[in-house]
Amino acid sequence: MHRPFSLPAGNRFNTRHQAYALLLLGVVFLFIAWLGFLNPYALGVLLFGLGMLGVAPLNHGRYLSAGWLTTSLGVATFLMFRNYLPDSQILTTHLLAIGLGLLGIAWMAQSGYRSAGELTPGLFVVGVGVTEFLQAAHLTPSALVPFALSLWLPGSGLFVLGLVALVTSGRISSNAKRLQADH
């Protein structure tokens, strides 16, 4: 019998540990950002992706594909803003990063870590495209790029992901307990 929202006890345990790890990483990055260390080095997107990849082994179903795609885009962003790439190669680098990210996600689906029909990677790429379009049209707030390049992005992003993971892990486990009590 299929039970919606029921997870094995070990999976709930790992999900909660993953939420705590995200919260801890978020607080650490926010503290370092507040101190002003590493903010001028354009590491925000890269560290945000690496933070998601760092907690992915605790629960493969969460943050693995988003972490992989964000990390590949973070590498491209880092190379671009550190002037390691000529301006004529910026679009090509972002396209290669997205392509490598999607190839990694396809490998994850092939290996069984992710389902093959997920919408998350496509929505993520569309979100990046819309953000890039709005940025090129000068329709984004002027603080968006400095925020995304600094440690404020991984700090706030990982903290919010940790809160969401904590809330959903509690809801899932309470729904599973209620369903077990009903049967």
C-alpha cells in the first residue's frame, strides 16, 4: 500500500540533519559576509552551489541537482568576474556551464539519484535566463549583482533552504505518524 509523505525513519533523520547542516552553513556564511571577508572575490554563486552539494550526501533526493547546476554556473561566474575570460566568451561560458550542469543532472537520473522527468532543472535554467535578460535590460535592482557575488547569497540562500527543509521534514514526519495511526 502506498502511503503519501511516508518516509523511512532513516530518511527523515537524514533530512533533518541536512536541514541543520544548511542552517549552520548559512549562519557561517552570513557571519563571514558580515565581517567582510571574501566578499570582493565573486564567490557567492559558487559557494552557494558547493553548500548545496556539501549537504546532498545526507539526502540524495534534495539539493543534488540544484547544487550541481549552481556550482557549474558559479564556476563560470567566478571566471567571468575575476577577468579570466575575455568579454566575448561570457555567453559561451554560461552556455557551457548550463550544459555541463544538465549533463550532470542527466547522469544523476541515469544512475537513479533523480527521476528522469523532473521540472526543477528546467525551471532553474529559465530563472537564470530571465534574471540575465532583466539584468541586460537594466531592470534589476543595482544591488543584485553585488549581493549574488558576495557571501550574502550563500549565507541567506542556504539559511532559507535550511528553514524550508526543516519545516518540510517536520510536516512529512507528522503526516507519516498520522497516517500510521489511522491504519
